[in-house]
Amino acid sequence: MTRAVFLDRDGVLNKAYVRDGKPYSPDTVEEMIIAPDAAGALGRLRQHGFRLIVATNQPDIARGRLTREQVDAMNGYLRRKLPLDGIEMCTHDDADRCNCRKPKPGLLLQAAAREGIALSQSFMVGDRYRDIEAGHSAGCRTILVGDGYGETFKAQPDVTVSTLTEAADWILRQPATRD
């Protein structure tokens, strides 16, 4: 079985735009500011055999704010700039009640089934409660990057860090299986 690191997109790999205390995704490729340590941190994880898969909610498609083509262009930009193996994306809004929208674990479960990923040996890195809950529900260890925007967490992260580099450092210190 393969080990993976699932990564949220906005707020982890690239800058989230915070308005009134709530994070938002960029609207264009030009607005995408990739975290300065992302390429190095992901490269180290890749060298240690991890698959690197983005798991991202993009409800602005369902809301009509962005088109699928605009979001695909931003995802393509990330794939060209970072050593990513795949991008799992939910285009729904909460009202759709789909299984792929985080905090539900559907994106992680889909990737795991398709790619033979051992979820119990994998990690979810995110900046919001949705990411941490999805990771826990899928059976992954979880890493919160940042302060969580003051959101309430039902499931607590295994560790909280300030940067993607710190997340990679922590992941690389963990045993392959939980004790």
C-alpha cells in the first residue's frame, strides 16, 4: 500500500485571502501566491515516497462565482509549479450534501480506493476544521497549518504548525504505522 500526504489547497499550498476573519480562495491564477516553502517541503515528502494529493473544496463553482475552467486553470498552475501527484476537487456547496465536500472524507476515500493508498499510514494537512475532520474520518493523522481562523474544531489535529515546512518535518518524524 502507498502512503500519501493529502493537502488542502487554499491556505496551505497557496495564500488564502482573509476577509472578516474568513478565508477565501483566489479568483485568478494571477492572484495565486504559492507558499514560499511549498516546493521544498513537498519535494522532501516526495523523496521519502509519499504521494502528494490535493484535496480541495471549490464551492465557488456551484455558487456561480467562478467557472470550472477558471478553477482548473488555477489547479493546473499549481501542478506545474509543485510536485503534486493529483488533485481531488469538490465543486459542490454545503446544501448539495455530497460525500466529497470536506468535512466529509469522500475526496480522500476516492483517491485511496483509486491509488491503493493506506489511509492509516497517511496524513491530511489543512488550515480549517473541515480538513482536520475529513482527515480524521478517513483514518489519517492530521496537521493544522496556522490558527484555524478561530473556527470550532470537533476533531482536534494531531499537531498544529506554522508552516508547510514544519508540517513536513513532523510527518517525516512519524513512524509508518501508529502505535
